[in-house]
Amino acid sequence: MGPLAINEIISENTNLFLAFIIGIGFGFVLEQSGFSSSRKLAGVFYGYDTVVLKVFFTAAITAMLGLLFFSLFGWIDLKLVYINPTYLTSAIVGGIIMGAGFIMGGYCPGTSFCGASIGKLDAFVFIGGLFIGVFIFGIGYNLWDGMYLAKFLGSPKISETLGLTDGVFAFLLIIMALAMFWVAEWAEKKFPREEY
Amino acid sequence: MVKSKETKKTKYLNPYLGGVLLGIVLLAANFVAGRGLGASGAIKSTVVTAMTTVAPSSAEKSGFVKEFRESHTGNPMKTWLVFEMLGVIVGGFLSGAFAGRLKFKVEHSPKITSRKRLLLALGGGVLFGFGSQLGRGCTSGSALSGMAVLSLGGFITMMAIFGTAYVLAYFFRKNWI
């Protein structure tokens, strides 16, 4: 059955229309969870507000379990689902640069659009920065394509790399997430909060 | 009619419930399109369009544009992530409207000026934009969506993003606390 677009159950235009609908859900949930506020987002790095950690890991686990169960029920063919390829060097270096951007700017790309949609001017400026950053990467591509393409490992799953089945890895990740949620609840009590 | 102050400030959703809902949205994306959510991909589409429109001859020689074309056919603006991001703007606006949070403002710690906040937002945006290209996706496309499909790279990028932000948090504390 799924993925619907790849199995040509729905047309390309229907797929794009559903992208818009799914985007509305994405933006709505982000804003409802408080991801339109940069101070709320940055709170996770200081312990005063850990909403990012809770929403992010709950979402990853929900989707991961959903995909594993959908596959078990025969509702989706996981072989047709895109698995992000792993280029080791750029995954690390890109992540480090993004992490620096996150603590400086207080947003990530998705949340900045969410913030801008309710009128946060700092989010508009952050988005301006995003375009500049992507443009710089584009015009200087030849300077860093070596790093961009280095250490290509294919599209391995982390469960394969660790020698575990998907189910066992998922179980361990859930245990880890629960431990992190416990620490997060503790941190929010320990560090003072204010309304913003 | 006078509205009380309480109605102005609507509380946010419970984070665990928000997470489950976001997970269902991500699951829906995978079920419908066979791919996860994203954000920076839509910006890349826009930048590629701008480059090929403003300077077509030099853009076609650019490795960046070539690399984009290898994975996308047709109009770069007619892609899944562009439509999804248009939805994000609508969805965020609707949520803000229902919750009474629509307001033009610069959000910053009382310890810094709006001007400093905006400069840092610009710098952060430039870094995030650049990093999202190098890392083949941002927090949504690489980290969150990658983790849902158990991508090794997704987990690595997630740890690099959050690890770096934690390491640097001390130096930027005045901007937030």
C-alpha cells in the first residue's frame, strides 16, 4: 500500500497537495507546542524549558514505531521509504555548524518559518540569514564539495551498524528517551522559569 | 467588551502530546510520499531558482545546481518540500491566530537589545543555512526525519547539532537567560 506516491496510488499533483496539508499539520503542531518562540527553544540548552527535547524525541519515537508497525501490518513497504544517506564528514561538520547557528539564532529552519508566521521579527531576520547561508554554500560549492562528498557510507540504518534488530534498537531508544524526559522534568524544577 | 488578560495568554500544548501529534504528521509524510518532513530543502529550491533565473549561464555550470538537478526533475519550486513549507506558514499562522499569539515583535532576553538579537539571528541563520546544506538537511529533514527511519547519518547529525549547541550554550547565555 504505502508509500502512496511511490506506489502510484495517488498522482504527483495529489502528492503535492497532500504535502501542503501535511505542512499545515507540521506548522500547526510546532506553533501549538511553542516552537514559534526562540527563547522557549533555547531553553533546552539551559534547562529552564525543555519542550524541544520532549517534543523532538516523542515525535521521533512515535514516527519510528508507527513505521515499524505499519511495516509489520503490511501497510507500508519500508524498502521504498527514503533513508537519509550517511556522509560521515559532512554529517558531523554540518551538524556542528548548525548547532552553532541554533544557539546563536535561537531557531532552526522549520521553527523560524513557524515563528515568522505569527509575526516574530527575529524569525524573519533568521530566515534572511538562511537564504544567505544556502547561497554562500551554493556559490562556493567547489571549495567544499570534497568535504561534502567525503566518507560516503551508503544509507545504513543505525540498528544495522550496532548489530541490533530494528525492534531492539527502537526499544532501547525509548528507554533512553524516558531517562532523558526524567532528567528534563528534574531540570525544569531546578532552574527558574519565567513567562515569555 | 473588555477582554480579561487571561484570555490573551493561551497556554501551549502539553509537550508529550505535541510530540505524538508531530510524530503522526511525520508518519503521514512517510506514508504518503515515502519521505519525511523538511525545511531547508525548500530554501535550497528557492536559491536554485534564483540562481538559474538571475544568472542562467553561470548557474548551470555550478556544481550546486547540477547536484540539485540530479535528484530533482522539472521546476525546482514544484517540489514536495516547497508545498510542505507553504503549509507550515499557513499552519503556524492558524495556530497563532487561534491561540491569540499573532503579534509583530522581536523576542529577546531583557539583558540584550533588539538590535543585538536581530544581528545574532542573522548570523545564526547564515550558519544554519550553510550547515543544512553541508549536512544534507536541517533539524527536520536530517535529524528528526532521519531518526524516524533509523538513518545512521540522521542520528549523527542530531547529536552534532545538539552537542554543539550545549557546548556553546555557556558563551551565549546572556542572550537567552
